[in-house]
Amino acid sequence: MPSTIKDIARKLNISVSTVSYALNDGPRSVPAEVKRRVLEAAKELDYRPNRLARSLVTRQTNTVGVVPGVLNPDLVLSPFVQAVLNGILNALEDEHLDVLIYTGMNVRTTNVQVDRLVDGRIDGVIFLPPSPGDEVFRLLEQRRFPLVTIAAQEVEGRVNFSADNAHGVRLAIDHLVHLGHKKIGMVEGLEMHKDAVERRHAFDEALASHGMNSRPEWMVSGAFTEHEGTRAAQAILKRPNRPTALFCANDESAFGALLAARMLGLEVPRDLSVVGYDDITIAQQSIPPLTTVRQSVQEMGRAAVEGLLQMVAGKTVSSRTFEPKLVKRSSTSCPPEDIQS
């Protein structure tokens, strides 16, 4: 049977509370000599701390919760989510903390979701997109439970870490226009998703800034997946008057657009230019390598952890927006009419 703090207290003939304070660095201080004796006795007796008991003293579990999205059960297969989680896990590892990933939140009622999050297993929670309804946030905030969001809707008083979608889309459209493209379509993202909505609006505004209008027949949702991206791109490219370039709401749908082009006998970038968004790891390995907008996805995950831990410590934290960059590769070139002339 493992030793307990009672065994240490009995060996040293001191109180259990003194042993607890020495092992947990508080909440009351103990003399340095007493703490040294306690630590030596703990080592000699092979004492292993009871984490639950320790959390009752420190009021912290040293565990952070992550809700990886509530709409798509396969969301963790997304390269975007994987990159964010990697940033979160690396940051937690640096702090010697654990993570608890919550699943199945979309099949539970609001009150059950909230009860699961505040049942004492975690110190705070990070929500990945798509996030739950505002009622979940409202109830958690009423209880002053630490939470941050990634790529969520901006709400006053709520801490969110996201990319500047408007700037990223402008970089992509400016690049295509600079190459000479005047016929640009878009494979949109998942309807009602914050990033998808912002990128669609930014697409319209970027075209307008160049004296062009978006055309509804060249705008089809790819739902942020390769399969739906293929379907969406085919619907656009099969039209008699097709665009010479496609901007895709993320890299996965851009891979679908590359596949759709090959299926229709179009060569990228000779016949069609394709731009993605995210710059996931395999973007440079696609055929051809994908021109895309790079988000600081892992940095967002790390920043979310740092912000949440500051909140747990009672500090004030502000939202942060990350500036994306354009990565030019081989999937974009001048439009076909310019190449042929």
C-alpha cells in the first residue's frame, strides 16, 4: 500500500496539515528546515501524491479542457484542428499540464454540457471551431469559469484567438489580380462557420476593390472538406463560361479543386489557378504545390493556452488577432489567355 501524508506526519511527529503545506507549497508557509525534512521523508517512504486530494488544497487540477468542435463528429481529422491541438499540447507540455478532450458535446443539452465542464476535472476550457451556442458561454461566464475560444465570433468581454481573415483573403485576391486574372470564383467554407462567413465577405470586398463583382454561379460551398471541395469545383468548372482562378476557403477544399480540375482535363496552373487557405503541412506536397494563405495555427493554440492559464491565475487577458501571410507556390500563374497570346 502506498504511503500517505499521515505516514510522513507520524514519522516526523508533526501535523498532517504541516506536511500538506510543505508538499503543496502552501497555502500556508512552513520553515525551510521542516520542508526539507518532509521532502526527505516523502522520498524515503516512496510517497506518491494523491492528485485529487492535492487539487482540494490548491483548488487547481493542472488540467485544461478542450472542446474540439460540436458540429462535425470527425472534426479532429481536420488538419486545421490537428495543427491547433498540436500547438495546445506543446504549450501544455511546456507547463507540465494535462489535457482533457471533450467529445460528444453536440448530442447533449446545454445544461449537461455546462455541468460536464464545471464538474471539477479541469481548471478552464479552450473551445475550437465550430463552438457551441451562446447559451453555453453565457452560463459558463456567469459561473466565472475560465474559457477562451479559437477562431470564434468576436464577443465583447470574451477572449478569442483568431487570424485576420480579411487581410488573408486580400493577399490571395491581390495575388491573382496581379497575375492578370479577372474571372475569379470561390469554393466557400462551411455555412455559418465564422471563418467561412468572414472569408466570403472578404472575397466580395477584395474583388470590389479591383473593380470586379463576385458571380453567384462561381460561388459554391465546399464545406471545408476535400470531398465537398471536389464537388463544388466541378459545379463551377463545368460551366461554359468558367473562371480562370479559384480561391478556396481552406486547403482541403483546394485539394478537392485540384482533383476536380484533373478529372475535367484541366491542367493547373496552365488552365486554372488555385489558391488555398491555411498552409497545412501537405500543401507543399500536393501536385502542383499549393499557393495558399498561411495562418499561424499552432501559434494560436499556444496563445490560447497561455491566455487561459493567465485567466486561471486571475489576470486580465485580451483577445489576439494573428496576421496571415501568402505563400506562393506552383498552383497559380497568369490566366490561359495571357499564356497563349
